[in-house]
Amino acid sequence: MPRPPPGPTPLGSSPPLPQPADPAAPPDLDLLRRQSGLAIDGEGRFLHRGEPISHARTLEVLWGSLQAASDGRWQVQIGRERGDVAVEETPWLVRGLRAAGEPPATLTLLLCGGREAPLDPATLRAGADGVLRCRLPGGALARFTRAGQAALGEHLQEDPDDPAQAVLVVGGVRYVLPAREPDPEPERG
């Protein structure tokens, strides 16, 4: 009998990730880990040597094992094996939103890898590149994909006091999206 597809995993509710097996790995093994060919692109796709990974179970394992190494690199760890993952800015990418209520009382971020987190509208920022970012519970940076920005755009209104500004109303509170800011430094694990 086939297994049912996994449901969304709330951010922070996953079991604790295993710790690295041997932080003092031999140089050859460390080189292999650094040359894993794994990456997460700006739209939240896991890649291997530049090609998207599409196998559902493989993606589930990769997203479920993604962790920050003590030196700031991102890695996946499966059993005792680890491999580095190249990440441009942050691995937490917003692909969509789920609203509860009309107008929304809450907005939930739908993150790559099936995770979810509540949106704190007070943390929304537009970078110099025009891309929205926000902070997740715990302070990690999340970057909106094009699809995520389009989903948020459905909830934005023009600010009547300043038509150049956008307003988001969530839970009866009005949040003015601040003007563009310098892009943040890439997030280190």
C-alpha cells in the first residue's frame, strides 16, 4: 500500500536534527562534502549539479535534513553522510501564503520543503533588488520567490496617505511596507 504524501511541517516542529558525526573529518572527505553539487536556487528548487531534483521522496529527505553547520555552511545529513548545499542568501524561501479570514486575521507563509510559519507583517522588508523578505519565528531570514510575492500582492492595498507605498492589513492592524532597503548579507547557519 503506498504511503500518503506528507503534510506540511510547521517550522520548528521537526524532530531535532542529528549532530555532525565527526567534526574533524579527513581532508579528502571534507573536500567531497564541499563538492556535493547540491544547491538551492532563488526560487526554492533543490539542484544537483545545476539540474532540478524532482523526485518527491528525495526532496522530502533533503529538505528534512537541511541544517546549518557550525561554520555557517548549509548541509544535508542523511545518516552519517553529509554534503554541503550552496545557498545564495537563505534556504527559507516563501512560495505562497494561506490566509485565515477575510480580511485576513492571519497569514501563513508556505515555505519550500513543505514547512509553514506564521507571517509577522512587521518584519516585511523590500530589498534594494525589489524582493520581499521577512523574519521567521526565531529570527531566520526568509526570502519571497516570485510566486510568494504574487501571493502577498493579492493582500496589499495602496496607502491612501502615500500612493507610492503599499499597505497590508492583517488582524485589523495596518502595516505599511517600508521603502527598499539594502539587501541583507547572506544568512549563515
